[in-house]
Amino acid sequence: MSPAEQSRLALETCRLAPVMPVLVVDDAAHARPLAKALVAGGLPALEVTLRTPAALDVIRAMAEVEGGRVGAGTLLTPADVKAAKAAGATFGVSPGASERIIAACEDEALPLLPGAVTPTEVMALMERGFTMLKFFPAETSGGAAALRALGAPIPQVAFCPTGGIGLKTVGDYLSLANVVCVGGSWVAPKDAIGRGDWAAVTALAAEAAALR
């Protein structure tokens, strides 16, 4: 799968809702009800980060939830890409970009949302055919002001900013022409997940889905 096709499919996924939940799940037993709660609230595109031992099992469970589209985040190695695809991930997200990650996603036909923050990184990925990128870490890399500045000379590239974004700043990002959606963890707070308060998660998801 070419980078251009990967970006087309990544853009399609990012357009599903204004917020893509970024999920760190410790217990696979929470996967299905969490995914159902988020999808019910209007957030179908789910990024499960590969930061816990349960992550691949979480992806497997969420992949079976009707109406959801589950992806794997924190892809760092080709082995991560292969494992994520085998678990049922339909897209991948990486904090940055490397030749090995790009090649692995091409080989596995896994649409990749690669990370970039500088004009040089953005231009290098654009030359490869990527036009839908992750802007990470957003808040410590200049925030919405930096993305606005990038959009002036490089309007061909769209972004999903992630990292430190919350309700106080999300509107600043979503108001930008080059932002399709944002990644956020606030829609799935650990305390709500821990006590199984899926109604609270659905309410937060619905609030986020209505942002734009």
C-alpha cells in the first residue's frame, strides 16, 4: 500500500469525528465495553496505544465492536506493525516516522498516520506521499499557533494533533483549516474505566463529538 493510499485511508478515518480517543488500557476486560461506550457517544475511530501488556488483546476485542474502527498507536518497530495488523488494527499511528516503520506499513497494507512537528519532517513525509500526519507532541511543540504557521507554507498537509490537548485547548486546534481531528485521552478517564462507569464515558464522547 503506497503512502498516498495510506494517507487517503487515514484521512477517511480522521474525518469520522472531531476527536480520536487515545487509549491506554491495562485490562483487556474493559476493552469491549469501553469501545461500545465511545462509539455510542459518536467517536468511532479508536487509537489503542501499545503501551501496556494488554494492548494487543484490547485491539482484538475492540475490533469486534460494531461501528468502531480500531487502530494501534505508539508503533515503534516493524514487529509492532505486524502484531497490530494481526490483532485486527485497521490503521496505525506512530509518534514520529522512520524508514522501517513506513516500509513495514507498506508491507502489511496498514494505513499509517506518521508523526511530524517540524517543516523539514512534514516536507520529507510529503515527498514520500503522506498528506495526513500526526502532530505530536502538540502542546509542547508550539500548539495550535505552530500548526497555523505550518499551514501557511504547506497547506497540502492535514493534521491530527495529539499530546496534552484537553477541553480548554481543543477548540483552538479544531478551528484551524489544516486540522481534521485531534487525539485526546480525556474522553476515557482512567477512574471512569476503573469503576466501569461507561455512561460517563459515553457522555464525554458525546460532548467531544459535538465539538465541530
